[in-house]
Amino acid sequence: MTSRSFVDAWRRRKCAAFDLAGNSTAGRALELDLWGRRTRVYANANLSVYSGQTCNARCSFCVEELRPASRGRALAQQRRVEPDDGAYFAALEESLRALKPLDPTVSVTGGEASLDPRLPRILKTLAAAGGRKRTMTTNGSGLLERREGRTVLEWATTTGLKHLNVSRAHPDQSRNERLMRFTAAPGPDALRRIAREAKASGTRPRLSCVLLNGEVDSLEGVVEYLAFARSVGVDNVIFRQLMRTDPASAARDPVVLYSDARRARLEPLLDAVSADPRFSFVRQVVGYYYYVEVWRHAGMDVVFEEADLARLEATKREDPGLVHELVFHPDGALASTWQPWDGVLGPGVPA
Ligand code: SF4
């Protein structure tokens, strides 16, 4: 459930306030037959298609690294890619067929999906399977490259992507390059072209910004970022607090230490947004390990999100039989977690 009237307790408790029947967006679970096994799946579960393409950026706060680090593993230890295209796409098609009764939202993520040679076929496969809202998250570096006769951006738009999320840590190009530790991020002109072409084809571009102490970490920082987004033709921005990891299992990994040291807290920022008449409240979403608020500012959609990987594990322990989200891994496994060694559902290989 999302609420049109603001619930202060949800902002304070965040995902700890999650109650599947009481305040989740679907309010219920479904029973699916997954390769002969009856499986309870949250009715509004998202399917992430996780590109195995190594990212060319090296953000010190990398979310892809943070997820395994929270469970005490390094990313390199868990990344396996099915080398055979035929086997990979057969597994993807089989997973989409099995999930048809759920009709999940689908997000393509990475790694860096825009550099993945398999991306055009992944997008075509997802489009052929139909289904509701499909999105992709990228650092933007490969969007204007040509692949199989079209730009990657054209592949995204012509296969019906609803949203295109481009990660950018700072409006200033050189500060963004320093934070993401790469120089291939699209500059303002390229972003303007990406936004223009995406919108012309019905795909909504969105910028995604992490909240970092000393960078974008305040209400005025948010407003400046929004002005930058508007200047490149983007009217939809998400600001993310760096994910919290699970203290019970997290490795003392540089990405964990950096995130803990540089995490700008969302809650006081949201309190400042609430007190600012330039912003108007739209809705809250309480997820099983994330919390979202949506606001409007000068004709733009502004989304704030925080997530807690310790809470993710706690929610799973409370109801171990329930699948909250689905991840199609680069090795061709469909799993209920971001780790291909945990919660594998198929195809044809029940855990
Ligand atoms: S762009 Fe994304 S996947 Fe790449 S290093 Fe940064 S956070 Fe990680």
C-alpha cells in the first residue's frame, strides 16, 4: 500500500515498519509453480536481470560490491557468467515463462548493462515476453555506442523500456568523475541527447544520485542537482542513501568502510524537504528492506530511497518460505537473492 497522506512513523521506522498485509504495495503473496515446486512469491516482486558485464566505473560506494560484502564475500568470488549464449538465453526465456503468472516488473542492472554484448538480445527477449514496466540502470557510458546496427539507447527505446536510470554522483563533471572513478560518464551534452532521444521514443530518463557527505548531502545540494537535471532535460531524479550493510556478517571491505564513513543520512534531509514549501509530498513506499518517499519540486518527480541489507536478511528469516524479489543471474540461475549461491529457484534446479 502506498499512502497519499504522510505517515510520520514510516519515515522514522522505515523498512522496519514493513508489514506485507498492512502496508506493502501488493498486500499479498501468490503461489507459483516453479519447476514443479510450489513457491510463495510476493505479488509485486521485481525481477532483476543482472548483467555479468564488469562495470567500467570504480565507485568507492559500489552497490554491486556492497551486496556480497554485506554477506562477507567479495564480488569476484560470486560472479559466474554462463559462457554459452544459447544456454544463457534458454534459461532466461524459461525463467520468464515460469514467472508469467506473476507478471513482475523487470529491471536490467549490472555490472554495466550498456556495455554488455548480450544487451540487445536481453532487451528483445524481455520485450517478446511482454509484461509490465521494464527499466534499466546504467552509468550511461555505453548508451551512445553502436551495437548490431543501433545505438544501445535505441535498443533500449525500441524494445519498450519504460524508465532509463543513469547513475551520476554529482552535477559537476569533474567531481562526478572523481567520485565514480572513471572518465566515460556522459557529459551534459551527451546527457541532453540521451534524454531527448529517450523521451521522443517514450522512455523516461531518470538520474540517480548517491547522498555522500561533502558532496550532495543537503537540501540545497538536492535543489542544485535538480536544476542540473532540468538543464539536461530530465524531470525525474532519485537520491539514494548509501545502503546499510549487515553488521553481523559484513566483511571489513573497503566498500563497506567507505559507505559507513561517507553515508549522508536521509532522514534529516527528508525532514528538511518536508519543511520546505518548494516541495510537495506525493507518497511513501515501505519495502521489505527499503523505504521510499516521492515528492514533487518545480514540475519534477523527486524520489528519496534508503535500504538496509541487515533488514533484508531479518525479513527473510521471519518468513523463510516467501520470495520477496527475483534475480536472474549471469550464470543463468533464477534466485531469490543477489547471491547466485543462495536461494536458487531454477530453471529446473530447485534449491
Ligand atoms: S556505476 Fe554502479 S556498478 Fe559501476 S562501480 Fe558505480 S555503483 Fe558500481
